[in-house]
Amino acid sequence: MLLEGFGFSCGDNLSIGESVKIRVLSALLLTGIFLSHPTRGDDDLGPAVYLAGLHEVSGKTLLHWKYNIAKPEVAEVRVVDSTGQEVCRVSRSIRQADVTGRTGPFRLVPVMTGREAGEGITVSVEEPWKPADSFSRIGIGQRGGCAEFVELATGKVFHPVGMNYVPLRFGDHAAFEAATTVGEGFYDALETESVMRLLRKNGYNTVRVFLAGRRPKNPGLSGEADTEGLYTPYLDNLADFLARASSNGIHVIFNFCDVDLPQNRYFREKLGGKDGTENLFLSSGVLAFREMVASTLDYLKAKNPDLLKAILGVQFNNEICAKLTRWPFSESGPVSTANGKTYDMSVPEDRSRCFEEGLGYFYKQVCAAVKEVDSGLLTCEGTFVAAAVGRDHRTGAAAFDPANLAKGFGWEKDCGLRVPPALPVFAESPLDFVDVHLYPAGKLDGFEQSVENLLESSRFRDAVAAGLCSKKPVILGECGAFKAHVKRDTGDGTAGAMQRWSEIRRLACGKYGFTGYLGWSLETFEQTGIFQALAFAPGFLRSFREEFNWPETGADDPPNSDAAAGLPLLLKDEPPNGQANGYFVPQTLSP
């Protein structure tokens, strides 16, 4: 593959902003190297070293890999060529080796303190990389009264099937981090390439990622704290990611976390110190969010219009919710919100209406901003279900009573103070599709009832009656298994977790009409309390995808007018709205 003009960092030999040509020679599309002598009692923390592959970069052949952050006991890696000669021995801070002129296959062996950790893995030179045979933009059509994703170029039904890819640094999202005066860049183009090839080889077509800019150590879209606009090196990394995804036939859903606006001077002045979910209900917050989303898309469009074809969905929030400890829900009297209405927060019904009507206004604004950039872009939202935090929307306004607490999941102390929307809210919104997250617990023989209870706590049947599934596709954007649940309910480790992944997917897509699924997650090993796909047995990625059969496909109807009307497959190249000192200045949108 030849990609020129994208700025990124990839390991120790390349720096941000350097224009390079990359041709992927091969990538190890297996899980990686597991420790033969694990030091933590079990090996569900995943491989010690993984995502290894050979890449040709600027005339050099680089062997590149990734370390598992959950296994710090691996201090070094030995690289051995086909003759048994050691090419190099590198410390953990280095993720690649120059093997130019050496004869493969190569053996990559992790080393713990004073001893090797297992036999290692072999990275072979395979056939030269070739781009995907075809890549179609996705719209929405209908088949048998159900909304479906459709390949616009062929009219074939498209099921989003993939993984969440969630690189973290300092405990927060850092997939596209570029270097600033605060810290080093984190985005790795060669890792991205290996991830895309891994998904492609195992038959997946979708990846979900996070855009962020909410932490000083991971400034993301913000860039430097005292500058204006969006940070273009970060956006360049996103552009590189989209290009690599599309060349491997992978579609991308990206979300802007959870109403997390950039924390640089430009946005701080606009927001007046407000933060997080408060901005859903403030005019200044809604307008700033519109600017952030539209400006991100404008920059990508100006850089290369074809990048927008890789975007399956622009997702506004990872898991949208009302936080009862934050304004306006922390109030007990009248409040006026961005939609121009006033609510008495001492009245339970008003609290509920404030949330639902506020979301309706927010979605109207941000969906319109996306369509102004490109009418063919699809919009979506992520949500969890009410029962996950001890709530039940079938109780009506009582779901928003802060005194109505339950334990919920254990990783967040105030999880009972988060309330997701009832699903009918999405059915009545201008969103193109909806992403629901499910993490059921309990024994497998009771999973069907567990999934039904979770969905009904957010009034799934009422949402279907209002048009969800028939007018808007629903995907299972996150499915996974917590280690504590598996240990309590089955006691069989990774085998039990794999069964749970499969059963959640079977029920959501086979019984409830979800049209796609994405596992949580591919390899977020920092989250040691939840199973990751690359910690499962070799071959799991392929078997997980192959074991589920979709109903017979073939769209009866053409893509609907909302998704495809006036959709230009070749978009006009327009210059950015404004750019200065490496920052893209967002446009100002009318209310």
C-alpha cells in the first residue's frame, strides 16, 4: 500500500509529520505470544507480545509489534532470523526492529527478567499486501419491513461485524494522540495497519474507535491547552486511520466520547467553565459540540473527500446518559435549557421531560451539522440499558429519582446516578441508527431472560413500536464479559467468556433484530477486569464471526431517501474553513 502525505508516528524511527511510503509485507494475524510461565495465576490477561508484522517503510523492512501493558514482567524482546542468528535484543521501550537484508521467517521471543517467556512466534513473509477488492459506502434500506444497512454501490445488505479498538494511555482514550509540549504522540500507523489486516483476514468489516480531548495528558483534539481550534496533527492521525481502514475494506464508527468537548482556550471560552453532560442542555454547549463535530468532518473532507466514505457512523456519545449529580438534574427548582423550555426539577415528570426533550433538541442540531458537511454521512448514538445501573424506564419518571438507587456495575461508584434514555427517544430522533451495549450476567441457561430484562428496562418493545428496527437499524455496539461475572456464574475462565460473547450476539441479532455486532474489545488489556478478544484461544476471532448465520440477505428495496438522496460518491474538494499554526479553527454554525 502506498500512502503519502499523512502525518503520523510509527515507533521509534519515524516522527510526526514525516511523509512516508508504507508497503505491508505481512502481518502476524494470530493472537500473539502467551507466557508459558504466567506470573499472575492465570493467563486471561492476554498475550505478552502481539500484533507483530513486517512492513516496508522508506526502503527499510521493519518488524513491528505491540507489548501487552498488563504484563510488565516482559522486559525485552529477542528477534531471531531463519538461520537462528539473533538480529537484535531490544528493551520494552522499543516496538520494532530493522530486519532489512535479513532472511525470514523471523522469530520474536519475549524475555522476562533473566529468562525467555515461551517459545515465541514466527513472522513470515507472505504475499505482498493488496487493497480490498471493493469498498462501498454504506446507506440504509429496508427489507421485509426492517431497516438494514446497504452497500450503495451494489444494493447488497451490509451487516456491521467487528471489534472495538480502544488504545488507552494514562487510563483514558489515546488512539489518535499526536505529540504536544505536554507529551509524546501515541498513534502508531504500523499498529493500525496490523489491526486492519487482522480484522480483514478474519472476515470483519467494521471497527469502532473513540475521539477525545478531555485530559491534560491526552489532549487529543484540544492540542496545546492555550491555543485555539482543533489540533490538526491529531486529525491527520484520524485521516491516516480512515485511509488504512478503507484500503483493507474496514468501515469505521467513531464517537466523541461523552459530551467531552476540547479543553483548549477556544472551547473553554465558549463553554464558560461548563463541562460534561451539562453541555447537552446549554445553548453554548450544543453550539460548541456542533462546531467540534462539523469541523472535524470538514477537515477530513478537505484533506481527502474519499475519507468520508470510510465512516459508517458519526457517533456523538459513547454511552449517552443523564448524570443526576450534574446540572440541570442536580437542581430542585425551575431550570431553562437550550431548547428554550423551562422545567421544574422538583417534579419527577419534568425531570424526565427535561432529559428526553433536551436530547431531541441536541440530536436535531448535531445531526443537521453532520448533514451540512455531507448528506450521505450516517449519524448514530451509543447507549447502555437502564437495568445496568439499577434503573427501569417502565417505572416512568421514577427512573430519574436520585433516591431510587441500586448497586449496578461495580467499577463506578456513582453508576446508579447515571440514567440512559429510554429507547423510544432514539426512535423518534433524527439519528440514522442506534448502538446498544449489553453485558448480561448470570448463568448461560438464564441468559435469554437476562437479555430480555436488560432491553425491557429501557422499553425496547415500545421503541420497536415507535419505529426502531423498522426505520432505524440497531447494532450491538458493545458485547463482552466481565471476569467477576464469569468466575461467579461459571468458574471456567476464558471458555465461559467466549460462550457469553456468542450467546449475547445470538440473542441480540437472532431474536431481537439487531443488524450488526462489535465485541468489546479487541485488545484493551489495561481493563484487566474484562475479557479481551485477543486473550481468547487462537482462532476465536474467525470462529466468533463464522458461527452465526444471518438471515438470507439481499435488499428488496433501494436505499431510502434519507440516507442516499443526493449522495455524491465523488465529493468536491474544498479547502479548510481556516487554519493557523497547525490548528483548524472551527466554523461558527447558526443555532
